[in-house]
Amino acid sequence: MNILVINSGSSSIKYQLFDMSDERTLAEGVVEKIGEQTGALTHEAYGSGEKAEIVEERAFRDHHEGLVRIGELLGGPETAALGGAADIAAVGHRVVHGGETFQDPTIIDDRVMEVIRENIPLAPLHNPPNLLGIEVAMAIFPGATQVAVFDTAFHQTLPMAAFLYALPFELYEKHRVRRYGFHGTSHAYVCERASAYLKRPLDGLRLITLHLGNGASMAAVKNGKCIDTTMGMTPLGGLVMGTRSGDVDPALPFFLADHLNMSLGDIDRLLNRESGLKGICGSNDMRDVIDMAEAGNERAAIALDVYIYRIRKFIGAYAAALEGLDALIFTAGVGENAPYIRRRCCEGLAHLGIAPDRARNAGNKPGISEISAGDSRVKVLVVPTDEELRIAQETERVIRK
Ligand code: ADP
């Protein structure tokens, strides 16, 4: 069975085609700068050991034009010769906000479309392009079952104590203001991988997952159920990120408006795009920040201190929420590739049973690696995430049901 995964953003469409018999990637690519004068498409098709790459620099007027071209390439000789894309049984769509309605991936019908639309106020930047991707995919792949996989779904098990903000209760009842959490697909995937690696069922495991990419979030997972997560109603809350502030005093916007005359739009931009690592030291790329700090740049060193301190604080908080800890799991760009960050996040936490091994941590092997010392009570793991594969697996599971 071939499954196509689509991640449709405001100006780009990422896609990956899987042969689910062995979870092999047949083709993948991205259309970028949709709607701009100069766009680009990169398409790669894989065979056993061979790869065909197509790069097109041209404008893509809209999502429809982009997806039509993707459809042509997937059905074209480059892909077909290497495994065949002809029968796409299903398309799995990444949908950012499923609100409180969706705890699981769902076959898309009119009602599901309507609910994704109703959730636009909760994710104004993400849900509209997600919807557009679904509409276009329905037209271009009419024979395929369309499935929505939600970023928020994994966190729907949060207890009210963890998801409710201390605001007038009507805001929750009438407007669904609450913590939702994001990166759910990734948190769920690395938990399952860790459980398989540790040869222990999820039931009985207390896990903290650290998804540290450009966006970053942590989750506390008990018996396979998420019980808390750092992002909130939107993906702005929680950890320090590449360009996002994470948690700040909720009164900060009043100060910015009153004393610096900033508009709501200015404040939004400041917190989402000009803060985080970039706000403190000028770069949101962790590689640069670490290099700068090593070269003696004081701001970069401060940015790292703030970034790491926030993570450590949540490790402590989640160890308390979970009433103990069995494993700590690092994933995503920074989590998988930055031993320095992992080391500093774990240092001095022996009282929680966390004992990293310097040499194991320093290496960066592909696949899952265990970076805790042999006698560490808490296993510390690096588990590469694969959100596309997880969306494909979930899509297959739904359509087989
Ligand atoms: P996204 O949230 O965009 O999916 P990724 O998970 O790809 O992000 O993570 C991007 C981040 O990972 C960037 O900040 C990048 O600097 C960081 N990163 C990638 N490789 C390394 C590395 N070798 N060392 C430190 N940071 C890295």
C-alpha cells in the first residue's frame, strides 16, 4: 500500500510517499515560496540504492498548481521506475489544530473539514493552509482516502489540572481557551520507539520527551498517555525556541503597548519571530549559537544559559508530575545533533536518577542511542523523530480499521 503524506503550510507543501509494506520512502520533496514570483520545487525519487532528483525553479501560483505538479511527478517515470506511485491508497495530512474534537487520526469527510475550519481561530496561521492542502489533494487524488493527523491529538489526554488556565471558566466553556500542546505526532512517535528499544511496554513507563527543533516542546508521558506539555493554546508557550519567546509574564504585552506603543501585530511579531535564541543573541540556528558561544560571544552564552535553564526547570517539574521517571528522550534537530545541549540539560540531575555518560553522549550515531551511564536509573535516549513516517503509519492504521 502506498501512502502519501502532505504537510501543507502557508507558502510551502512538503510531501513524502511511502511504500507501507516495508515503510520505504519512494519519493519526497517540497514546493516552496508558493505565490511568490520565484518559487522552487525539489523532488527526489528513490530506488534500491539509486536516486533521481528533479529541481525546478519556477513560480507556483497557488497550492493547487504546486500539488498538480507533485501529482505529475509522483505518477511520472522518475518515481514510477523506482517503485511505482501509481496507486496512492491514502493521503495523510498533517493538521496542526484539532481542538478538543480529535483524539485520533480521522478519515476526512465534510464534518471533519467543518471542524478544522471551526478551529481556525485557534491556529490562524496553520489550519487554513492545511485545509487548502486537503481540498486540493481531494481533487488531484480522488481515488485516495484522505486522513487528517492532528498535532494536538496526542495531548488530548491531559487532565484538566494541566490544561486549564486560571481564567474565567466561560472562556474555556464558550471559546475553548485552554492548553492544547503541539508536536504531538513527534512526541508519540519517539515514545513508541523508546518503548520498543527498552523492551518495556508503554504501560508502566514514565517518560519525558524533549522535541528540540526550531520550535521546541516537552511532554510528560505516563503509561503511554500524555499528562502535560510545555506549549499552550498556541505553539508560542513553554520552552525558549529559535525565534519564539516561550513562557513570559502574561502582562508583558500591556507593558509593550503602554510604554513602547507597540500594536498587537508588533507584539505578535516580536514574540513569535524576533525572540528566543535570535532575540537574545541574533541567531536562531543552534549550530551558530554554540559556535558563537565557544568563540567567546557573551550574548550567545547567555542565550544558551536561558535556553538550557528553561529545559532543566521543566525536567524537574515533569519528574514531579510523573511521580518518578524512567527515561528522558531527546529528539529533533537540536536534540538529535547537539551533544553539548544534551550534556548541559542532564548535568547535576543525579538526584533524579539521571546519569549521562560523557563518551556515549559525545558520539552521534544514526538510529536510537542510549547516552546514559550503565548504572543510570533513568535511561537517557536519543531517538530520531520521523513525523512523516508516523503520519503514514497512523493513516494506514485508520484506513485498515
Ligand atoms: P524544525 O522545527 O524546523 O523541524 P529541526 O528539527 O530540523 O527544526 O531543527 C532545527 C534546529 O536544529 C536548528 O536550530 C539547527 O541549528 C539545529 N541543528 C541541526 N543540526 C545541528 C547540530 N549538528 N548541532 C546543533 N544544532 C543543530
